[in-house]
Amino acid sequence: MRIDKFMNITNITKCRRIAQDMIAHNVVKINGATIKASHNIKIGDIIEIAYLEQPKFFKVLKIPEKKSIPKALKHEYITPISES
């Protein structure tokens, strides 16, 4: 699944366009590397979002099979992790 789509479905961003804009401005990295919006994510990838004061890190636990998931189930797909 594309990273921009994943960020939207898992509610990291409110819409896919915002995710695409963040990726275009190198705010989002996967496993420490800058990526394009078409980058396919895998289970175990670490998503870094560097904005505001402190970057946020998320670990991919599961890839959604549907176009949307309830916000209450977000924890099944990603988990926030502290900076290592």
C-alpha cells in the first residue's frame, strides 16, 4: 500500500492530499530515508514525521485491507514509538 494512502486510512493525517504534501516537503521518512508518495510500506517499517518541535515515530503493525478503518482500531495498524 502507498504511504500517502496508509497515512490517510490510519488517521495519521486527515486527508491523503495532506499526506502527499508532507511527503513532497520531506517531512515524512520511512526507516530514516526520504521517500515519494508512491512508496509501498511493509509491516515493521518505521514512519518518521518531523514537524513542529519534535518528530513523531510510528511502527507499522498491519496493512489495512479496506479503504477506511474506525479510529478506535488505529492501534491495530500503527503504534507510536519513542525516539531511539
